[in-house]
Amino acid sequence: MKITTTIVENNKYSQIFVEKDEMQQKKVKDKIELLKKQGHKIAIFVSGNDEILEIIKNIIYIFNNP
């Protein structure tokens, strides 16, 4: 899992890059929930490949804030 965060005009935007298998891990789910609770707008990029930099088979955008 790799996370990048940018702050633009007091809005926090986080991009989370994970492999397909990592999405089921508790630590990944907990980190996503923590960022949402902190008010981040989140984009999750899921790769089905072992090499995460061979970009992205599926893109999931989550725009809801708690």
C-alpha cells in the first residue's frame, strides 16, 4: 500500500494505491476509515498485478466524507 496526500485550499485529497489482495487486509481498511474520518477525499487505485507501478486495472473513487 502506498498513500499520497495533497492539501489544496484546506481540502485534503488522498490517493491510495493497493494490490487486489491487500484490499482485504484489516490494516488497509483501518487506514482508509481513518483518512475518511479525518475528512480526506479519497481515491483508491487497485492493481491486479504484483507490480503496483504497472498501473491499475480498477479505479474506485470514494467521495463520501463522514
